[in-house]
Amino acid sequence: MRLVTLEDVRAAAAAIAPHVVRTPLLPFDSGLWIKPESLQPIGAFKIRGAVNALSRIPSEDRARGVVAYSSGNHAQAVAYAAKTLGMPAAIVVPENTPQLKIDATRAHGAEVFVVGITERESRAYELVEERGATLIPPFDHADVIAGQGTAGLEIIADLPDVATVLVPVSGGGLISGVAVAVKALRPDVRVIGVEPELAGDAAASFAEGKQVRWNAHDRARTIADGLRAEPSELTWAHISELVDDFVTVSEDEIRDAVNQIARRTRVVAEPSGAVPVAAYLNAKLPDGPAVAVVSGGNIEPTLLASILG
């Protein structure tokens, strides 16, 4: 299996530059910087991979549009990228997707199909077959992984002496791309994946040295709605080759991290985006400067209000 390369990530950086925010590093405390991907136009890092993947669709295929399945942020990213690049988009989301994310996806002009939590992939493949459209999966795609890896390029450029990069893990596209970039440029930097304890399938797989499958309904228990997927064969190959360690965090630790990010940095983080900061606050990590990729900020206002108290 061919892994994504640094050259792929650099090519993605050039392709997405006109459409994506180059997010800064913000100080959380003396030892941690956050990379607030909540500042992207769709409020999450997913725009990086979506724009890169859609930009590489041949011109003769664009009129038939794209199809994606997602728990929310990839849905918005594909809808935004399709609107920007002039393609129709159909998005399949599970019924437990926050309404905020569904509404935002529709606002970008996409057709949205809401299905049972185990049916989103099968419905997406049906739409591809019906329409002759191009499928843009949320993480199981080399162009998507390369796009997400551009965040890693930026981290190394902005903090050359970084020692640890903390990345949330669901399907594994973000950590795969970030690890490709970071390890190619700075092999000594530790890349650590972070998951909720209630959706810790990748952490369990890492400990076992082989993929461990968790039931989708079990993974759906976590408040971190963007971290309920599991790695694919492609992303697992990147994780097992390039990632140094995993940490899991509790639901209370995730809520506390959302609160502390807001109060210390004035950044809104959704629970999925807060898990790397939760790891920093609660786990023993290697010494040296650390960066937490705060992957998104698309949180329901009522949930945010309850967490901030």
C-alpha cells in the first residue's frame, strides 16, 4: 500500500492555499500551543482535505458532482468546496449528527440525506451509482489525507522546536496527514493520537498492534461527535507506521478542555477538537513544547453554554 508522501502534502498546500485559512498557533500556557482549525471557513480542518480532493477531479467529471458521507464536519467541508469549485454535492449524514452541522451543510447548497448511523456509507455508494458522481470519503482517500497534512507543515514552520504534536483521531485522516508531514521534516517529534475513552478503538488497536473493531453504537456514546468513526485500512497503515503513541480521555476531561480553551484562548472548540488539550491537561506527556490540533469549533450553542456554566 502506498502511503502519502511529503511531496503529496506540499502539492496539496499549493492547491488549497487560495481557499483555506493558514491558522496560527495560539499560546494556551507556557508549554502548549493550540492550532485553532475552528477558524476555517467551515469551522473545522476538514476543508483542507475536501478542497484538495475536489480540486483534483477531472474537468469532464465535475458536472456529475460529488457525494460524501460524514458525521458533520466533512459534510460541511465538501459542501463548501463543491460550491467554491462549481460542483453539485450530495451529502449523507447519520441521524445523530448535530443539527447545527446539518443546517450549515445545507446552507452551502448541498443536498443532505439523513440516515441511520450504520447506513451512511451504503446510501452514499447508492448515490454515486445513481448519479455517476465522484465519492469523496471523509478520510479513506490519499488526496484527503494529503490535504489534512498541510496542518502539519504549518506547525513545523511556525514552531520549529516543537517536541510533541497532539492530534484527535476518528477515521484517522488528520493524524495520518499530519504525521506524514511532521515525521518527514522532524523525525524526532512525537506524534500522539488522542481519543475519547468511549470511542478508543484506535488506541486499543495501537496497543494490540492490529486493528480492533468497536461497535458503532458503542463509539456513538461519546460527546465528541466527530470522533465516532474508525480508521480505514489506509489510515491505519499510516498510523501504525508513523504515530508514536495514543492517549484516551474521559467525557469530563473533554468538557473541561472545551471550557479551558474558551477561557484561556478565547477560541470555541467542539468536544472533538478539545480532546488533544484534554490529553495535555491530564496525561503525562514528553517534555518540551507541544502543539494541540484543535480540529474544529462546530458546537451546539446550548451545549457550549452548559459547559461554560
